[in-house]
Amino acid sequence: MTRMIAGRFNIPKPNQKIDSVPGDYGIPILGHTLKFLLNPRGSVKEIYKKYGEVSKVSIFYNKAIVFLGPDATQEILRDTNNNFSAKLAWAEFFGDLAVRSLTMMDFDEHKLNRRLMQSAFKKQAINSYLPSMTQVMEEDSRDWAELENPKAFPLIKEMLLNAAAEVFLGLDIKKDVAQVNEHFVNILNSSVAIVRFPFPGNKMWKALRGKAFLIDFFGKIAKEKRANPGTDMFSRMCEAKDEDGNTLSNEAIVDHMIFMLVAAHDTNTATATNMLYAIAKHPEWQEKMRKEVLAIDKETMTYDDLSRMPSTELVFKETLRFYTPLPVIPRRSINECTIRDVTVPANTMIWIIPDFCHFMEEYWTTPETFDPMRFAPQREEHKKHAFAWHPFGGGAHMCMGMHFADMQIKLIMHTLLRKYRFSLPENHNEKYQFFPIPKPKDDLPICIECI
């Protein structure tokens, strides 16, 4: 029986004294929480229209200051004076569900762990993952056209979970995939739970059980990898050393692996699903991408082949803009500081909204239109400001796996578009969800035709 894991973070409650900041706290107790969960893009636009780029809000039972726009986002994420903590922000948000991943580390600790993990994401390592990932994706997608009423999100999720097990763990865990996935889903669902404390049967209780299972599951694998390392990502982290001979503990490796599989895996699943959604709605882009992948004319790509997919690159970037994988990034101030002429007290929750930046008319031509050409060399709208487009975050905490994500998404498209054509069913429901994972609300029913 798996043990229940208590939280590893003992932190004070955030400051609630921000009344001097413009804005409002919404309805009693819940504040802006329900409005934000139901319509985040619309509610943030409403806040901006009323109060401008800085305002106070109340979300998930905490008062916070929201900073909108790329200027404030750049200042907070680059954090040249070490005024903001990612660890304290996420620990408050996830509570006992938090694991000590890179997201939950600051400053020197973060720098050390990031340096130790980087070897698993270098070009040579990524290139070595391609053959096994290709094999898994080919096998898992072989019979998609024969499925009755297929839905893209669960199909991609299972395929990527199997691929991640192969690449991250060097294991075939297909027999465990359903159970592992169930715990991943429970942890993610808890991030938007209205009731933030566990009792038997509710979201937080299920998530804590899921965390306990995953720590046990990956802890056993860590011991095996220490004894018999391979070429997978788990083994690379077990063997990683910095110039001073520092290594990662088993506990640290387990925490990092849980985070990568929960967060990074589901982010790529959502992005791949959203790309299929986009190219099913815009078949002209699907055909451009298909022409590229057929021109590569090989079953297994190499790292250098990734540069031969420029249309796929444009659609990938526009998908990340239009369907932002992480619509909100929280921080907590450590020191009193001034951002955009507003005094931020110490220990105050901060929210920045990448999704808002991605739709600002000051930087994007007709931002409500899906238009991959905005990223093409002749336009490059994303270069108007360093933080007009930042789907991978920024500063010290910029996503270390962004090149891995680029590789994986291109590999998915190379695998699927060589054999299938995708379209939407008639009268498809256009409803979209942003939390806990940004994707079509109905998991994207899709028509799959062999080419």
C-alpha cells in the first residue's frame, strides 16, 4: 500500500495587505476564482480594460497583484535583483502536492539542479532519443484510422506517455500506463480544485494518493538505474555530475522525473492536440506540413532533419501563441520592490499572464486570427518585444525542455502526417478549456483518414 506523503514545504501565508493597489477582490470568499476558471481570457481582458496593466485580485483564497503586458513580465521573470520566488508561489498554489522540481527551487539551488539536469537535454542526448520515440509513436498510431469515434487528446496522451517511459525511463511500462496516467490526471485536476484541503474522495485527496504512488513507483526505478544505468534520461540524471563533483540524490531525481512527466508530458500532449485542432480547421497548413514530412523521406528522423520542417515550425509557434500551454505564471515577492511604479510589499503573490501578452494588438496583427505567417522571417511579430511571446517562460526559470518539446512535436507530426489526413466532424463543438490543461473541452473528436 502506498504511503501518504506530507508536504515538504513549511512556508508562511502570503501577505494580504495590498488594498492600495487599484482593482477589486471580486465576490466574497471566492473572489475572481470562478470567473477566471470559466473564462480566463475574457476576465483578464476585463481587468485590463478597467484598471490597466497593474491591479489587485483575489484568486484561490489569496489576494494577489496581477501584472499585464511584456514590460512587467520581463522585469519579473528576469528578476535581476532576486526579488521574486517561484518556489514560494508554486508551493502556496499546490500545497502538499508540490515536489522539489526545478519549478520549486530558487537562485543557487535552482542553478545547481538545472546545471546537473542539462546533459539530458543537449543535442546529442535529444538525437539519441529519436529512434526509440519514433518506434513507439509508429506502433501506437498504426491503427488510428480504424478506431470508432476517436478522440485526439487521449490517443496522443497514451502515445506520448509510452514514448516518455521509453525515453525518460528506458522502460516499457505499458502495463502500468493506465494507473500512472490516472494519478497524473488526479494531480493536475487538483490544481484547479475549489476545495483546497483533502478529505476522502475529493480532488485533493486523490491527488495526494497519486503523488504517494508516483514517489514509490519512481523511487524503485531510481534504485535500479543507479545500479544498472542506461542511455535514457533517468540514467543520465543518475550519473550527472557538475565540475565540483555534485550529484543529484535519488529523492531529487524522483521529484524531477515526476514533474517532467506530469507537467512537460501533459504540456506536449495539449500542444500536439491543439496543433491537430488547428490544422484540421486550416487544411491548407496541414498540406504544407505534409509536403515537408514526405520530402524528408525516411522513417526515423535525425536532429538535423528538424530544421527541414519550416511550415511545421510556424504552426507550432502560432499554436503556442494561440493556445498558451501555461496561461498564468505565479511568483511571490521576497523583498519590497517597485514594478511599473507600483510598490509590491514583501511576501505578496504576483500573477503574470503570458496568454494576455500573446493577444495584445500592440504587438500582433489581428491577434484573434490563427496566422502562422506572423512568425515568418518577413514579419516576425514575436520579435517586437522580448516578452511579447514567451510560451516557455523566461529568465532563470525558462523551460529547459523547450528544444525537447520542439523535437517531440515535430516527430509527432512527421509520424502522423505521413499516413493520415485529419478533419473535424460536422457540427464540432468549439468549446475550449484553459485549466488544468489548455485543450478542446471534448478531447477533440477527430476524423482520421489514411492517405
